[in-house]
Amino acid sequence: AAITNPSRAPGLPRYGCRRLYPDQPNPLQVTAILKYWLGGPDPLDYVSMYRNLGNPALNVPEHWHYVSFGLSDLYGDNRVHEFTGTDGPSGFGFELTFRLKRETGESAPPTWPAELMQGLARYVFQSENTFCSGDHVSWHSPLDNSESRIQHMLLTEDPQMQPVQTPFGVVTFLQIVGVCTEELHAAQQWNGQGILELLRTVPLAGGPWLITDMRRGETIFEIDPHLQQERVDKGIETDGSNLSGVSAKCAWDDLSRPPEDDEDSRSICIGTQPRRLSGKDTEQIRETLRRGLEINSKPVLPPINSQRQNGLNLDRAPSRKDSLESESSAAIIPHELIRTRQLESVHLKFNQESGALIPLCLRGRLLHGRHFTYKSITGDTAITFVSTGVEGAFATEEHPYAAHGPWLQILLTEEFVERMLEDLEDLNSPEEFKLPKEYSWPEKKLKVSILPDAVFDNPLH
């Protein structure tokens, strides 16, 4: 990337910046040297960097404001994004922004946020999963490669940049908000929007415009200890979790069949012809993961098949039951043509990070009549836990373990969930953990193993 100060740049989304910063018509920019459509590694054409004076009346400090260009369609000639008309989303329908607190005496904006944005953009381009307000990103490293506690991200609407209508479609602006590990976990266990609202009320942790301060040394729960119990814990109890799925290191075995029976057994894919998820399964799981941490003010999560217009969610008539049906994919393969296998006994395998989310899955999702999906990032497999109240599942109380190819569904009754939560209590204390760790419920013919990452990174072990 190169730092430039161009007099002109492509893309109508820039007009939103011109309205906000009329006195900075030619901001510093970090520009991709070799454009993405020419084979370069960076999907964003450039990232503009503005100096924002903040708002003293609202206790908003001076900061650097970064705006990406390239997730939306900048050209309209199909070189990067398919041009689908002016009424729908432009490209992926959004650009990223970031607000970084300006340090005393700092005369130029640091450039590391531009590389952070490029990393997120690469994920979107490669996975075709878009981001939504309330989503979280587990980064597991200080955003600026320092010793900072700010090691993860939440996403929300930019407080100053409204959606823009361009000749190539509509563009919304999603702001990256740096958070600590404890705040990320709270967002996973409850929901992203709830934690963002708490961050807005704490000036040191972001304030009303959610400005990231990489030198912040305390979480919102250390700054105000009442927030955990009075807001987060109560929210989890009332609302459950809005995290409906994660990409994870996971696998499963069918213990009902002898290991040499490869036709229908399922483990980590080894061999030249691994089974593939069907188009319907893949689309449905992608929809679950895409919804991720979207906010819902009602205690019952709306069906997964919500409409999306201009990046906003417009829920259809509310349903009392959660649903595994994704309308966008329901017509791909009729249900009667998909062979469902009932399994007698299963063995679930997770790495430590994925395993730590099992209590959240059980307490925050299944006890609220919802479902939770683990989609493997190292193999073509998925595990979905469902409660008895979920519609559209192929696992039933009579046959609680069922699979479509490499997609396993496990139906757990409320009584069994409560028992599992007791047995899995030590998953909440990962620092005391020694791997591998195994949990077993013989009468349910269910086994769960927490394994080192190396098992998933190298399936031959």
C-alpha cells in the first residue's frame, strides 16, 4: 500500500465524506498499489483518513476517522462487483469506517487501521459473508500489534455517515469498534447491540460516537462493575443470546457404524473425495452465520428468513418458534429428495475456543427455544444444536441425532441441557483446562471431546 494525497478519486460514496468534511477535500489516503482487479492482494482501492474535531458538548474527543472504498461498487463496469442496478445494494452494500482517538501532539493519522480494514475486506470477498450492525469479529490480537487490551471488534452504524444513494446502488457505513476480550465475550453471550449501547454510556470506553482508544486499560465492567450483573446477566436471562452460529474448528464421528464403513460415517475429511454439503445446506448455514449477532428487541429471535433491504433487517410477521428454514434456499432441493440419516451414537470434537462456547449455546440459545450452528473452517462439515421448539429441523425427539451428508443436527431436551450445563461447568474456566478433555453421557450415546488445535489443523494426527 502507498500513502497518497490525490486530488480526485473514483466512487460516489466519497460524496458522503465531502459533506462531512468540506474543509478536507483531499485527505491522506492509503492506496492499494496493485488494484484488486489486476491481481493485487488488497480488495479496498483506498482508505481515506480524516481529522475529526469531535464534539466537546457531547464529550466526544478529537479523533482520526477512516473510511474504506472498495466493498461497494466504485466503477459500475463489472470489473470488481456485478452491477445489478441503482435500487439494490452497491457491491456488498457497505463500506467500513473506524474512529481512532487522536493522541496529544499527533500530526498525522496512523496507517495501521487501513491494513485492519483490508483484512476484514479480504474475509468478505473470500467468504461472500457480509457484515451487519451488531456483528462481532474475534481477532485475538491487539488491533495495532501493540500490547493493547483492545483485541477484538464490534460493528455498528457510523454515527455521522448516513446511507448514500449512488448511480451503482445504495451504500451504508459500518463502523469498527475496538473492544476488550471480556466485552467480546459479553457480546457473544448476550448480543452485540446491547454491549455497544453500554460502550456508548461510558466515555472512557468509546462514548456516544464509539471512538476506539488503543490505550484504554480497563473494560467497561472494571470501570463500572454494576454493568455485568445489572445489564448483561439480566439481558442474557431475559433475551438469551443472538449469536446463532460461528465458524469453528470442529468435527463429528458417527459411532453407530464401524469405522471401516466410509459410505455414511463422518469425521474430519481425509481422502480425495470428501462429502460435500448440499447447496441448500450450505446456503442455510451461511444464512445462520451471516445473521450472527443481529439485534432483536423481542425476547424471541425472529425466523432466519428475514428480509434485507439496503442493509437493514425488516422482520416478517413474528413467529413464536425459531426456524431453520432459509427462504432464499428453500427451493434449491426439495426436502423429500434429501436423504436424512438417523444416528444412534455420536462423538463431537471441538478445539478449546469452540468448546468454550458450548455453555453459551446451551444456556443462551437452546434454553430459549433456539438453535446454534458450528461450521467447520478446516473441513466441509457442520454441527447444529437444536431445541425441541425449533421448526424445520431434521433431528426429532424420537431420533435426536440426524445428518444430511456432513451436516449433523443434535436435538437436546431442556432437561438434558440443564444436566449438560452442570457437567460442562469447567468449560467456563479455560485457564484450568488440560487437553484433551472428554465428556460422556453413555445413556444418551453422546460424547464430546475438547482437543488441541493441531488435531484440526492436521487431520492425519
